[in-house]
Amino acid sequence: MKHESITPKTRDEIKEVFVDGLQRDLSPEEEGLITGWTQTFNKSERATIINMLKELLNKHKKHD
């Protein structure tokens, strides 16, 4: 699969899902981990990961 750089907007969208789920800001170390992790995604993988994270977050919110 062809790997393309994802945009800062995409990285921010993934970061936002984590911030919403954790209900706190990320540490610089955590932000660095997300940046390194998301650099490995192609567009299809990015969309799948974002959808999975949002689904997980929505299920978590329903149980609270």
C-alpha cells in the first residue's frame, strides 16, 4: 500500500478523539507518540482508525 503523509488536520482529528476520551490534554510525550504513530497511516488506514476510535469513544460515553 502506498503511504502518504497525513495532514496536521488529520493528526489533530485523531488527537481530538483521544482528548475527548481521556477528558484531559495530552502530554508532550503522548502528542509525540500520536504524531509518530499516525505518520505510518495511508488514507484508508487513517479513516479506519478515526472511525474505530470514534466508535469506541461513543460506546464509552453511552456506558457512563
